[in-house]
Amino acid sequence: MDFGFSEEQDLLRQSARDFLSKESPMTVVRRMMEDETGHSPELWEKMAQLGWQGLILPEEYGGAGMDFVDLIVVLEEMGRVVLPGPFLSTAVYTSVALLDAGTQEQKKRYLPDIASGKLLATVALLEPNGRWDADGIASTATAEGSGYRLDGTKLFVPDGHIAELLLVAARTPGSTAEEGVSLFCVDRGTKGVSSAALKSMDQTRRLAEVKLDGVVVPGEALVGELGGGWPTIDRLGDRAKVALCAEMCGGAQQVLDMSVEYAKVREQFGKPIGSFQAIQHKCADMMVQVESSKSATYYAAWAVANDVDDAPLAAAMAKAYCSDAYRVVAGEGIQIHGGIGFTWEHDMHIYFKRAKSSEVSFGDATWNRELVAQQIL
């Protein structure tokens, strides 16, 4: 059995690296950090021309028809450059949910526009309680005529301030736990929907608060069966975790590369600091963390791409490991760079902040270790 990437995947990786190094250098990233939207329509359009937004979408919807392993190849390169913008929320989270449970009409309406880069979309799952399990969903979906009335507040919605389409999780009044949870397609312009960008530590990944105040949606806005949305959210979570892990692997690898290069040129006591055993040990430990993260992520990507039975376990294990590893590697990278690593002018803090935001998205290491424990007992 061949555990390596195919020739086509290697070519995809190289083309992605070439494109991103040219179109999204740190000057662009920093400019997007200062931008109110955190999104570059020009860069988004260029990515759409490459077909990245539709990478995992079937050809009938304008996509490339590739699988999740192909997607993580591109995501890893995005992580290397700390790519800002709504790629994960639109091309991964929303696409996965609609592919999994959307009606044929919903797929035909939304997926071609996602693939072409015309539509920005996201999923609104978390609420002020901050819980990732079904008990955390408190927003309500009350039957009203032939449609539904949605009420509640969604917090930490990725790119919720610019997304035109929101996949909102809400529950039937009186239901508990996984029972009664549904997903709804909500246009941001619908009466009663308001969104506001939140101040967050990671300025490369924008979050928003979305309020639903008597939002009335038609019956066809329901994604899947009424009250049967949690399995879709569960599967979305597995794929979202793997996607985040791929980005974290790319970012951790870049931090390691930058640290090794700096250790070769920075001199102390007349010698490059890379000649000191303490620095060598740090770099060696970082490399172990990076390579182990890749191993866990690549297996998890294969597992979710092929819908194997232990895909949820593999995704939780990868997210638990990578959440810790990227944070540790980014922190050690700052230590190796010394005083300059703490400055705003240096790029290290950008990777550290991305590591922290990725760490808590779809559950931190502690949360995912608990999921692992539950699944193996």
C-alpha cells in the first residue's frame, strides 16, 4: 500500500505554494488584518479561477470532484502563509453540510455559486454558552405557517459579518440534547438577521455575532429532516477538524522552517545560535511535533474521505494532537527568535495567534481527548 501522495497531489501542492507565495505574502496578510472585512475580493476571485472553492464539490455543481485528501494538500499550503479570508467557512464548512444533507434544490441553488466564488457562506453553530455539543444549541426554530421562526444568538460565527448565506443550527422548542436540532439556510439580508464583527486575538480569521430576532424562513430553508440535523453537524465537525489540522500542519512547518533558518544566521558569543545544544533540542522537538501532526492529519483525512468507521475517532485524535502541537511549536519559535520574536514587526506573533484560534475551533485538545475516550471505551 502506498502511503504517499500521488503525483497529481504533489503537483497540486506545488502549484498552491507558488500561487500563495506570490498572491498572499505577509504584506497582503497584514493588510487584510487591518481591513474591516478581513477579505480580499481580488484574491478570492483568483482562487475561484483555480477552482479551489469547488475543489470537493461534484462536477455537476461546477466543482472539481476531488476528495478530502486533495483538499488538505491545498489547506496545508494555506496554513503556511496564514491565508486570511472565508475559505474554510465557505468552501469547507458550508459545502460539506450542504453536500451531506441539502436537498437537490438547495445544492443547485448554492453550490455552483460557492464553486464560482460568487457566494460567501458560513455555519452558525456556537452560542454564548460556548459548548460544542448538542446541549449548547439553545436557539429555537418554531413552526410558523409553512415555514419556521428562528430566534437566538449565534456567537463566534466565522466570517459571519460578510457571509451572504448562513447555515443556522436551531432546535424545536422543548427538545433536548441531539433530539430536535435542525439546520436552516438563512440569507443574511432576511428581516430580523443582524451581524457584527467581534474583536478577536487572531486578526487573520474574523468572527462575528449573529442575532436572530423573529427571523421567518420558508419550509424549503430546512436542510435535511426536521429535528435530524445533529448527525450532519457531527459529520461536519469531523471534516472541519481535519481541515483545521491541515492548516495547523502547514503553519507549524513554516514556524519550524523560519526558526531553523534564523538559528543559522543569528550569532551569539561569536557563533550561530543553532550550534548550541539547547536550540538544537528545541528544533528537534518542534520537528517531532510537526511530523507527528502530519501523520495524524493525513490518516484522518483519508478516513473522512473514505467514510471509514473510525473517521470520527481519527478526526478527534488529530485535532487533539495538532491543537497542542501548533501552539507549542509557535511558542518555541518565538523563544528561538528571542526579543525580535515578540515584536509586532516580526511575523511570529501572527502564527502564534492563528495557532490559538485554531486550537479552540471545533473543540480544544481537552474536549477532543474526551471524545476519543468516549469512543474507545
